Amino acid sequence: MSSSESTSPRQDTAVPDQYNTWARVYDLFWRRYMNKTLPVAQRTAAVTSGERVLDLACGTGELIARIARTMPEADLAGVDLSAGMVEQARRKLSDIPNAEVQRADAHDLLFSADAFDAVVCANTFHYFTHPDTVLAEVRRVLRPDGRFVVLDWCRDYRTCRLMDAVLSRIDPAYETCYMLAELTALLEAAGFEMRRSFRYRFDLVWGMMGGTATPE
């Protein structure tokens, strides 16, 4: 059961509303993007046999499915606020007995403290309404020797600064993407230490950043 109160900050409802509409076509439309980002998140997470792992804002469950194929003895969980995405994820993962997906707000996770060896958040951090609250929840559910793996758009790249400026004006679900230094500062303020960080670009548009952080 979460330690958060019912008055705690929540995710703006524009996000699940938008992704309920996207859910049925998301994998097809974003296939190339997922193939260029999820393997990076998976390698960075480096899940080992027997670990309990949470995919934060798991979408259609694609990252969970990929981890399960290479590490079938891991205990995998996912949460997403979009009911449509959760439905798609449950269908995709229906033949994976050690994978479970729940509908939940990342700002108020329905897990006990010290529940996970790793929490992974791929391609979603730019949507969180209150990132400090999300990070506090991640720290709460991570074991003391656990790790948080994040992969997201990076505003250090000019194209992402342009996308950030445009999406901030036209997309009600969008919050902001961060520079790597800003992400590091958010993690440190939440009680994490950034152990490894990196940036990469996979075409002329998409500039990404990622890292592994541990509770201090």
C-alpha cells in the first residue's frame, strides 16, 4: 500500500486521455522509435535472474516483453495510468506468467517500500506533472541497493529544444524535456546519486539521454 496521501500531486489527466486514443496503434506507429530506444534502456537496466523490476509508465508493455525474452526468471511489473495502454500490455504479456501490469499513477505507486531491485522509466519522464513526487515514489519502492534507470528526450540537442518549444504550446499532455544536468539535479534533490549517464542521437531529430541512479 502506498504511503502517499490522497491529496498528493497527481498526473495531469490529459496524458491518459491522449494515450487511451493512441493505445491500439502505438506499437505500429512508434515501432522504429521503440527499436532505437528500448534496447538501450534494456542494456542499461541489465536485469539479472530473480530480480524484481518495475517498468514505470510501461505503455503497451513492450519493454517488459523484451526483458522477459532475455531474462525469463525476472519478476516483472508495470504500471501505466492509461487504461487503454494497460489493456494492450496485458494482452501482449498474457503468456508471461511472471509479468503483471496495473493501472496506477506514477505519483502514487501501489507498492510497499523496498519492493524492487530496479525501476526503469523509458520515454516518459517528459510527461510527469510533478517529477519530484514521482522520484520520491521511485526512491520509496526501491530497495536500498536498488537502481533507477531513466531514458528520455534530451534538451541538450537543438532539435529537442525545438520540439520542447512546440509541444509545450500545442500538446496539453506534454510537460517538458530536460537537459542532462537538469535531470541529474532532480535526481540528486530526490536523494539519488547518478552513477552513470550518457547521451546519444539516433537520427537527425531524436536526441536521447539516460542514466543509472542509486539511492544515497
